[in-house]
Amino acid sequence: MSSPTGVQGITEADIANYLANTPGFFERHAELLSSIQLSSPHGTRAVSLQERQMDLLREKHKGLEQKIMEMIRHGQENVAIADRLHRYTRALMLTADASDLPEVVVRELKQQFLIPQAGIRVWGAAAAVPVAHEQAREFAREVSADAKSFASSLTLPYCGANVGFEAAAWLEDAATVASLALIPLRHGATTDAFGLLVLGSPDATRFAADMGTEFLMRIGEIASAGLSRLIRAE
């Protein structure tokens, strides 16, 4: 029994399979290529099979061009981020006085990565800071036991809303901060944190809970490596 998609038991799938496995069919019946008419996706007119194939190739080519442009854009963004990370790392390495390092970390993060607010605490380092070094003493202020315990409990940087963390008070204008990134400072993955770096933004989406944290981890690792000089200086 015939149907729109089958004639005497032959289905469209049978025809498609036959044509796919018989490459010489259209060579022997070349006249079919010019006589087959298909509806155009860009209007109601009919087009030949060759024209329809060209339309498909153009669409595929356009899609590939868009993907290439997207890859180029991502590549340029990655190069820019790598350059900023390089400048951040270089600034830490060129800091001669260990007691200046916390200020350099905060300043470079704000400048290189356009972070509106940043703060840092390094507990137990007060003894390594000269009394007259008032600007650097901010990082050595007392931190509660809860804040220290929270920092040590972080296996990854925290990203999310500012919900009243103690660390938010270390920022210049905590009341305007909608999202935070809290980055523990430690010498290794299994050691307790010796400090905490806090980044803040008035943009609630800047440090969203679902964002990747690998880059923030790198920032924390570099800061931890540099600040280890300050800890050893005690």
C-alpha cells in the first residue's frame, strides 16, 4: 500500500540509503540534478538542487566564520588576561620590603583587573611590620577565630552575594558591595589558611556563585607565594 513517504513498500529512508551508497547514480542520471526543484528557505520560489546545495554551503561557511571569529576573540581576551597576570606577578616579585606586599597585592589586583574594592588580612604577621609602617598595618589587624576558621575551610574561593561576611568590613565601602570573592591564602592545599583576600563589586553578577574559580585560585596562589616572605619574617 502506497503512502506519501513510501511507494509499494519503498520508504524515503530506502531511497536515501540507496543514493548514499550508489555514488554513480547522478553521474548516470545527470539530468535529474537540473530538473529537481526544492523550495527556497528564503522565500516561496523553487530552486534547483544545485542552488539549494549552494545555500547550505553558504550557511555552513557563515557558521564557521562566526566560530572562527569567536575563537579569535577568546584568544585575544586570554592574551590580555595573561598580560595582566604577568604584571601582577612581576609587581610582587619586585617588592623588596616584605611588609609592603599586602598593599601591593591589593593595589595591583584593583589596577590590573579593574576590581572596584579589595582588602586583605594576614594573621600572625603583625610582629613583622614596623610600628611606623601605618599604611601596611591595615592587613595585620586582628581577625576573629571564626573568620580564620572560615578561611581554612575554603577549598575553593567563595563567589557570591555579600551576606554579611566579616571580611566585607575590610573593604573601603562595604555598604556598596553586592558580590564578593573570598580567596584563602595558604602554602598548600592541605594546610590551614594564613590569610584571606577579599574582592568586592557593586555589580551582583561580577562574582556570581556559578562562575569558575580557577583564575581566582591562581591569583591566590601567587599572592600566597609572595606573602610567604612576610610570614617567614616573623
